[in-house]
Amino acid sequence: METIVTGKDTEVKFGQGLPTVIIAERINPTGRKKLAEELQDGKLDILREDARKQTEAGGNIIDINVGAVSVDEVEMLPRAVEAVMEETNQPVCLDSANPEALKAALKVYPYKALINSVNGEEKLMKNLLPIAAETGSAIICLTMDEEGIPESVEKRLEIAEKIIKRAESLGIGLEDLVFDALVMTNATNSEYARITIETQRRLVKEYGVSITGGYSNISYGMPNRNLLNIQFISMGIMNGLAAPITDPLIPGLIQAMKAADFLAGRDPYGMNYLSFYRK
Ligand code: THG
């Protein structure tokens, strides 16, 4: 099963057995005061630079989150999408829970986008899955619901099953559902990394779906976050991770991913690895 999203003259494919692709996360005002201030002033200079730099660094899909205090996402998300399209041909991932903002952004995006995200909450499934169905977008599905983030793998799988059934009833194919097994900081509970990996393995085994996750979450509160992020992405790649949400500018991350793809049998004969080092 392959998930496909597109930009201008660009197709990005990911799924089991395919090389890992990066959903580039930097366009997000969380923890970035300057970006938040620009968005509040209606400016898009930093956002444009982030789109360009992340593409140059090897980001394959550009996540766009404009959710800051007092920013009207319905107005800002489509403007941000238009700005990103002027800087890069890589497809976009629309990171918002606001159905009106998503609809407005999808209206100005003439290609196939990734929506980020729905979860097992009744209200979200009711509001967001029809938008994915009607626009032919792919959509990230979080394995949580109105009761929060389940600690157990079994409960996360039950929620996945519920979302899959609902999506199927709207005619959304399994290839357009990208599952987020939920990455939480391992500083809080040292089983969290294992729970995420186990959930991913089960989702792949039972449904064959593409897997994503906010991989930078693993290291909150710990020193040398980049090291933990890189290590956890490598572990994910051996265990079915198709498209991590992460920062492609982290030094060494792209190299580690190419190595992990090769070792996980996702880069036959090391063709990508070899061509990376021929450059
Ligand atoms: N799952 C899905 N989508 C997501 C997440 C997820 N979207 C948002 C988030 N989690 C992933 N994106 C980010 C973006 C930024 C940071 C972490 C995750 C981050 N920012 C630095 C900080 O806050 O300290 C600042 C970065 C900088 O200035 O360089 O850590 O889990 N589906």
C-alpha cells in the first residue's frame, strides 16, 4: 500500500518498504516567538524561509501550522499555503483542527494535500473525514479519542479500527489514512518509546497502513534532543515508520535516515545511500 501526496510537478510516495520521507515540522509557532509574532502581524517572511530551507535540507512534505494566539487560521492558513507554494514544489501537510481553516486552505491548493489530523473523537471524525473524502486528500489519524491518549497498545488499535471503519464508510481508501501511533516524551515514562514502536508494528501488521508520528516529541525535557530524535527515527524506520514529522535541519538526521533505510531493506542495493554520497 502506498500513500501519495502531490505538489506542482511533484509526487511524494510513502509506505511499507519504501524509503522514508520527512514531513518537515518547522512551520509551527509553538516555542518560536519570532515566527509567532510574524504570524500575528500577518507577515510570512520567516515562514517562506522555513519552506525554502527545509526543502533544501531534504524535507519532502511541508507541515504548515499557523496556530498562535490571536491568529485567525481561516484567513492565515490559505495565505500560508500560497506562500509555501511560491517557495517550494513539495506537497503540504495542513496542521490544524479547524475545519473552516482546512477547507479554505484546500480551496487554494490545487494538488493532493495531507491533512493533519483527525482522531477517534466523534466530533472530529464527523467534521474532518468528509473534508478528506470530498477533496481527495490524505489524512493523518491520531490513535487517541475524547478520553485522551491511551497508555495501552490495544486501546490505540481499537481507536484505529474505529477510524478506519468510519473512513471506509465515506469512501476513503486505507492508503489515504496515515496513522500516528503517538510519540510522547520518554522522560515521563520510559516505556513510551516502546509503546509507540509496538503500536506501529501492530498497525502495519493488521492494516498495512502508512505510519507517521511527531518524532521530536520523544526527547522533550532531555539533553541532546537531536541525538534522541535521530536514534528514535532510526528505530522507527526498522519498525514500519513511513513518514516522521521532524526537523530536516537537525545535523546528521538525513544521513542517519539514509543509513536506516538501507539497513531496513527499504533502499534496494543501497542506491539512494550510494547516490547521496556520490554528490
Ligand atoms: N503528531 C502530528 N502532528 C503534530 C505533532 C504530532 N504536529 C505538531 C507537533 N506534534 C510536531 N511539530 C513540532 C514542531 C516544533 C517542535 C516540536 C514538534 C519543537 N519546537 C522547538 C521548541 O518548542 O522548543 C522550537 C524549534 C526551533 O526554534 O528550532 O520542538 O505529534 N500528527
